[in-house]
Amino acid sequence: MIKLKDIMNEAVENETNLPFEIVGSNSILIKGRKLSVKLVFNGSDLKNAVNGKTKKGKVTLASMNIK
């Protein structure tokens, strides 16, 4: 079980102006000096959001590595 004190001790890393790339048709990869993030979207949610058809979608997998 995760305790509240364990959550409050987590570190926060901030980076600005990070480059990103769209990988395949449904995922985004963001790479910075301190962290990298991969977001995989459900079906065509990413494409629909980029084209302006919708403003909402679902992320099926979000992974982050802090260096």
C-alpha cells in the first residue's frame, strides 16, 4: 500500500522547450536532458486531436524515465 508520506517525498523535475516527435500513427515521444516521456494514444485519438476534429482522447500507455 502506498502511504501519503511516500507520495509527498517524490521529486518533481521540470524542463522547458522540449522537442517531440510523433512515432507511428498513435504515439508521441518527448526527449529532454533530464527526462523522456512516451505517450501512446487509443486508436486515432492523436490524429483526430492534431487535425482539430476533437479536443479529447485517451492515452493507453504513459511512461516516463527520469535520468
